[in-house]
Amino acid sequence: MLKEHSSFVKQAIAGIDCLLILASFLISYKFSAINRTLSPLGSYWLMVFGFTFFYLYFAWTRSLFSVLRFNWMHHLFSRTTMIFISSGFLGAAILYLIPESRNSRYLYVSFTILSYVLITSEKIAIKQVIASARKKNKNTTSVIIVGDSGADLVEKEIEGHREWGLRVRKKIPVDISAEELENVLKTSYVDEVFFCISDRLTKIGVSVDPLIEICEEMGRPARFFLNLTETATFGRWEYHQFMGRSTLLSSNVELDPDQLIFKRFFDIGGAVAGLLLVLIMYPFLAAAIKLTSKGPVFFKQIRVGKNGKKFKIYKFRSMYMDAERRKQELENCNDCNGAIFKLRDDPRITPAGVFLRKFSIDEMPQFVNVLRGEMSLVGTRPPTPDEVAKYQKWHHRRISVRPGITGLWQVSGRSKITDFDEIVKLDLQYIDNWSIWLDSKIILKTFLVIFERDTAY
């Protein structure tokens, strides 16, 4: 069966993708040469090699070649798109490192787009073939499920997704003896044993260690299902070797080092561009701030960052110098409910501050925080320590990621949302669905909402 040769299949798919990239380059070169003067074909080998290298790296680490894995089809299109965006940007960086005679931006864009179309079509075709075969009970994995009510949930989900290729042969109660499980494995065709043990059973002392030993001795893989109750439903679990021991790590955000690295590069590029704009605008902004109120040009304040780490945030000063003292006097006028303070027509805002806040220009010095790694271009709003002191337990999850200059709340009509719980729900929605693509959409929407009326105050 194909699943017994998964390594060969992955290598074969990777080889096919390389051929499709090469074919895309040759086709793009032929048609580009009709309207443009290009160097000889062999001059562009480094450009093609660079893109192919990054594609293979991202595709391999994101399991794009693991077509026989039961969850390979999950988010296939978006995963393929993100792989091409990541490898396309990094591959484009190589163009600036090689002579003009050995690169062509037009050729690079055209062949990467064609590669994307061909490889995406190939993956969709593979998906259809595998799904069709599995629905006919070909290339499937036979499993037995050991557990209580959690086993029913897992079995129901498996039966609803026959394209996964999983087939439940038996469902066994958790109180089965080791000898009985041994007999089942001896007399049944079983590829894997699923253990679905809920928190209720572990609390009353139910142990599955003897059953695991049987699986190990007979060479059958054993898989444990976590989060079978309503507790910790947002957590993601990952296996890691840590301090020489096997550990399970529960986290709120999917820990994808490649995307985090790409996000960091994205942040640095955006911060550098933003700071250049700040330098150009600074003389005019500084004059406006100084002429309309006494005090420094910049405002510094302690904020709470990722996992509670405090840092100093920078903004163009938009309020009078006694703003913090007067805030206590205005607490009863707060437009928002909960651990956040916002006030329309705030008397503490200077004449220049009205303009700065309207177009969110006061936030621009935070590009320094982004460059220093304390913030990101996109994230959750960085709270003050006194706001965090008012948080309910579930509110704290919003500071489990690096805060951002803009975010989902800012582009969702922030002046119209006055309930802090609703703000937190938007932040958690961002955390649970985070991707580079989502960051890009939020940044684009930020530019659009800046020029809308009443979006910031």
C-alpha cells in the first residue's frame, strides 16, 4: 500500500513540484522573450534555484508533500498560498544580490505565478484522487478506539470524514484488561490504537499504563487524544523533547517558527519604512506639537507586552502634560465598559493632538518598539499596568502574543466598540486565526479606515 512507502511518495511529490517549477520557468522565459530582451537562458539559474530552495524548505516543513497523512487536506489551499508568498518574498531578495544581467523581475514574477497555478492545481488533483480512493476503502488506516464518552466523539468525527482514510474497527471500553487488549490485537487487523481518556477518568484514578505496554510490546502505535472535554478548548498541544524528557506543550498560538521568522522580517521591513516616514514628517509634527502646548514632542509610557513583560512605549504627545492626573477626574465619563479608558472629546487632548489622533499619526513612533522586538506591526493593543490589574482571568490571554501598532479591533470600528469584553473577543479571534495573510489584510484595512470619519479619538 502507498502508506507503507510514505517517504518515497513525499520525495516523488517534491520531485514533481521541482519539475513543475522548471516547466513554469521555461514557459515564462519563452513568452517573456517575445516582448523583452532577456539574457541567455542559463543566466537565470541562481534566480530559479533560490526560489526552488525556499519553496522546498517551506513545503517540507509545512507537510505539503505528506499527501498520505489523514489531515493533509486540511487548509490545503491557504497553506499552499502561504508557502508561495513566503518563498516568493525570500526568493525575490536574491534578485538584489545578483547582477542585473542574471535576473529579471518581470520573468521572476511571471514564473512564480505560473508555478503557483500549476502546483496548486496539482495538489487539488491529488486531493481529489486520494479522497476518492479512501471513500472506496483504499489506502485506509484501521484503528481501534479505547475510551469512554470521548471515544464516541472521536468515532463520530471519523465517520463524518471518510476522506481522512481512518476506519474504526472496534470501540473498546477503558476498563478492558491488558490480556483482552492483547487478544484483540492478535486477532484483528489494527494499524493504530486511539486512547480517548477524559479528565473525569484520570481524576478517579483510571490508569492505561498496562494497555500502553501491550501496544509497545506488540509494535502497534498508540495515540492519545487531548481536550476531549470543554476545558482548555483553545489550547494546542505539541510534543517536544525537553531536558532529556518527553513533554507536551500546551499553547494558545500555533508555534510555527518559519512563520514567526517571516513575521519578524515583515515587522523589520515595515518598521524601517515607517521610521523613514517619521524622519520626513518630524520637523512639521514637532513644530505643531510645541506650538500648541508645553512639553516634549514624544510621550513615553510603561505598557504590558507579551506574557506580562513590561516595556516603554513611544508616541507623539497628543495630550497636555497633566493628562494622567486629570484621567482620575474623568473616570466616571468613560465611554467604555471594562478595563479600558476612552473618552470622545477628551479635554486633555491638545489642538495638534486632535489631528494626530484622527489619522493615528501619534502611534508612528511605535515603529521603534517594533524594531526593538517589543511590538509587532499587527497584534493586540498594548495595555497599561493599571488596565491589566482590572483584567478577568480570560482577558489575560490577549497578552499572550506580542502587541501591535494595529490590530483586528482597530479595523473593526474601534470607536463604535465600547465593551471591553467585545474588544478582547476580537483580540482572541486574531490570536486563534493568526497568519501572515491575516496580518497583511489588517494592514491594508488600517490604511483604509484611517481616512474614515470617527474611526479614532
